[in-house]
Amino acid sequence: MIPQLLRYEDIGILLLRIMAGVIFISSGWSHVKSPAERSKKIGMSKGFTMFLGTAEIAGSVGIMFGVLTQIAALALIVLMLGAIQKKIAVWHTGFWGKDGYGWHYDLMLIVMCLVIVFTDGGRYVLLR
């Protein structure tokens, strides 16, 4: 429709990577910063909560800076599938959830990561 915008495709993918990375790094940081508190909230052990936080931070750094971007995005997808499973099967949270805390947010992050996987992060990456 507007072919002139196609030349900015890689910038759009970079912005998508940065936004997804910011979301994941803030989530991961909350797990690492207060693992005891977060573990109670999500119903996991303190050690597993630390692992989740570390994995989210590592994955977010990977997608933001373009380091093994596809692997980082796939790892984040696995984490989000686990979050969706917990929300649906354990907490019985609906798509929108109570007060907007449903699994629609997690699904959106999965789709963002799928775009990163399918495009290999675009042109602006450090290490493929």
C-alpha cells in the first residue's frame, strides 16, 4: 500500500526487539530482585523463580542486542508458553483475566517473539 515504508522494515523489527526486550527484562528483574516475594506470587520455588528471572534477562539481552536472536526468542516463547499454561490450567485465568491480567498479554509477547524468530531479528544484529 505504501511501498516507500518497506525500506524501514529492519528498523521496525529492531524497535519490536527493543520493546519486547524491555518488557522481558523488567519482568526478569522483578524475579531476580525479590525472588522470595515473586516465588510466593507465582507459586514456584525461590530457586526456580531466580532461574526464570535470569532466563528472561538473558533472553531479553539477546533479542535487544541481536545476539543469537532466534535462540533467545525461542527460549522466551517457551517461558511464555509456561506462563500461559499456569494461567489457564492452575489459576483458571481467562483470556482477558481479572483486571486485565489474562493470558492475552503473554500471547502477544509470543507473537512478537515469533516475528523475531521468522525474521532472524532483521538486519541490525550483532551475532547470528
